[in-house]
Amino acid sequence: MAGPLPDGDPAPANGMLPVGSAALSAVRDFGAYVHVPFCRVRCGYCDFNTYTATELQGASQSDYIDEVTREVALAAGVLAEAGMPQRQLSTVFFGGGTPTLLPAVDLARALSALRDTWGLQPGAEITTEANPDSVDEEYLKTLRDAGFTRVSFGVQSAVPHVLQTLDRTHDPRRVPSVAAAAKNLGLEVSVDLIYGTPGESLEDWRESLELAISLDTGHISAYALIVEQGTALERRIRRGEIASPDDDLQADMYELADELLNAAGFSWYEVSNWAKSDAQRSRHNLSYWTNQDWWGFGPGSHSHIAGTRFWNVKHPAAYAQRLSLGESPAAGREQPDATASELERVLLEIRLREGTSASGFAPAVVAALIGDGLITFEAARTGQLVLTRNGRLRADEVVRRLV
């Protein structure tokens, strides 16, 4: 299970937003994230807010969508009471956990509740994450018919010994068939990969990249493995059973990914994400990186509305209990001040292909970053700070030097 929730102010039991929120949301898009916190087994590297069947402690998977729809109704009341502008949803994302552990009709029912409450913008992006072994053509067809437009497969690796270290249970040989089924149904397909697993070689990583490229999808994400405190993987490393990830090897893996993906027609648009066209970028994730509004439904979900961030209680049983009492499941909230908001803006924008404005940064610092090969000279001439490939590897350092 994930670590503790952030520190913050107590959230009101009725979920009401601070006075004046409506004016701050008038120019922002509005999206929804639906967290499905269920997994068959816990992957050794994962610290997301997820639960296996033995950890539910009174919560019920079969009742879960009913609870989500209660939060949808609560959210609609909160936004209306705050005088929010009427906005249709531009994106909806079902994440987890494993959303596709639930029946497809359950995900369809949750989407229907969101659509009935706010409506969907024309061409809205509707995504679910999926494990390759948790869906088949019939399941995907039900999603497509319900209005889903995109599926993001958690492939992670094509190499069995790497998957074993990660405690992943799917058979990589099944990936091409489920990806093809999704594409044949007209769904956009994204593939998620992880690199830097202990024991993974550069050639292992090449094999995983080549599998992902061979699927002929429009979007690939590649994330460096991070060893989170409290996970099974961290305990194995601490006991000396396996080695820690090698930072230099991870950098080599990133460079290999960028080279192979560029050669296959992909372009980076965020440090860990590549797409074949702008239309195939993850619009939902872009809403996070560009500071739009979204409401996160489900236990442990985080929301951002008009500059206020709030987060729900973690356990599904506590989440269900609050909603059954007619209370907000929010556990806490915060309103970052101007300094914190500016830092966050730079942290997020610098990761994007478009970069962040150079305005306000010391010319000497910008010049030094150019000289060190971390930002591009061409973009800086036009007033933007855009990371080079080396800069993408050192994005946190770039931000520290800027701010």
C-alpha cells in the first residue's frame, strides 16, 4: 500500500471549496480520474494505493462503482455550490490498481455516471489502464461501445526474468494479440514500460522496446524504476538479495529508448512519454502537467480544482463509509501560495517538449544551462527553456539551478 497521505489542512465534511474558487476555473479544462484500487497480486515495486482481496477488510469490489457514483453526485453538488462554470469533461482516465479487474460493464457504468452529470466534450479522450492478461476482445468491445477511446497496457517488459523481478504475472507473448484486438476495435493504444529493473541488461531493455515498437501503437511511455520505501523490492535490495538500480545504466537505457523510438517515428513530448503525433499524446496526463482542473474519484485519489488540491482517505472501507454517511471522502487539502505554485509550474512545464518561459530567470543561469548542454540554444533564443536529451536525464537538476 502507498505511503501516508500528504500533510495539509483538514477538509470540510461537506467537501465545500474555498470562496472564490469559481473565478479561478473559468479558463481551465475539466477532467476526471477514477481510481480502481484492486489488484490480483501486489507487484514488488509498486507503492500505489492498491489492495488485494485479502486486504479489503470489509470493502467490496462488487459495490465499488456504486460508491464512485455517490462521489460523482457529491462532486456535482460541491461544484454547483461553489458557482463553478458549467464545463463538460475533456478527459476521463481510469487508473489503478487494475481497473480491468472489474467487469467491463462496471467501468461503463462509471463512465455513464460522469457523462450524465457533466457531459463529454466532442472528441473527449476516455482511457483505461489494463494489464494484458485482464482483457480480451469481448471486454474491449464493451468498453469501446460504452465510449472509451483509449487503452493503456501495462506491459513493463518483454523479458520473463525482468517481469519476475517486478512480480508481474502476465505473459508477454499475449501482448501483441490484445493490442491488435484493441486497435481493430478502433481504440487508441498506449504501452507502458519500466526500465532499470535489477538484473535487466541493456539488451533486455532493447527487446522490450522492440516489442513495444512492433505493436504499431501511437504512444509509448518509458519510466525509470524508482525503488520506493516500504515496497517488497526495497526490502529485497536492503537484504542484499538483489542489487540496486544502476543510475548510469538507466541513463543508457533512456538514451536507447529515445534513439529507437525516434527512428520508429515517435517524438518525445514529456520526459517519459513519446507519441507518433500530437493527436496521440495523452491529453489527460497533459492536463496534469499544464495545471488544469480534475476531480479524482476513489480512495486515495487526488484532485485539483481552482488551485486547491485535496485528497481522499486511502482505504476503500473508509471511503465507502464516508460516502454512506453523506460525507465527503476528502481527508485533507492545501492551497499552495504563489511561491509554491510558481515552483510547481516550472517543475511541470520544464518536462514538456514546449518547455517553460525563460522570463524571470537569471540570464547567467540560463547561459550556464545552455553551456552545459542541458537546454537548447535555439529555443532559448525565442524565450523558451527546452530540455536537451541530456537535460531530460537531469531535469531535476535543471529546476534546482533555475529556482
